[in-house]
Amino acid sequence: MLGGALVVVYSWVVLHGPQGVQALLEKHQEIRRLEEQNVGMALENQRRKDRIRRLEESRSEQEMQIRKQLKMLRPGETSFILPDSPQPDSPQPDAPGPGAARPDSR
């Protein structure tokens, strides 16, 4: 009877202890998450390798990237710089804040 009790206690500790089933499930979830992250990084690496290959092979890609980074224009080209659109939740510069007193509110 004592041997049976020891087997039951040992089984319970193995299943519910720090190295138990819950820890095993957490490890499997982390492995799955890391594998998905690796796939994403592999896709990003491939995309970057393709971009580098295009820049090495195509003179027009090189020129376009250089012009974009240096903000250069060819003769006769016109560049338009548009202001950023205001965010819907940002206050307007002319409007007073929510706690500001208005001049005519006496």
C-alpha cells in the first residue's frame, strides 16, 4: 500500500510540478511562436535580398533610389510637398483647449 501511495504522489508531482504538463504545453506554444517568427524573418530577408539584387542589376532602380534619398530632381521636373493631414483626435492650433477660458466668457 505504501508503494502505491508513493507512485501516486510521484505521478502527481511529475504531472503538476515545475516540469509538468503545463510547462510542456507552454514550451510547445513558445516553439510555435518562434517558428512563426522565423518564417516572417525569412520572408523579410528574401524581400531584402531581392531588393538588393534589383539595385545591383538595374541602373534605373539605383537612380530612383538615389534621387529619392537625396531628394533630387531632373531638369524640368516639379516636386510638390503637401502638408501632413491633421489627425482627427489632435486639437486644432486655433481652438482653445478644453479647460481654456474664452475672452468673452465673463
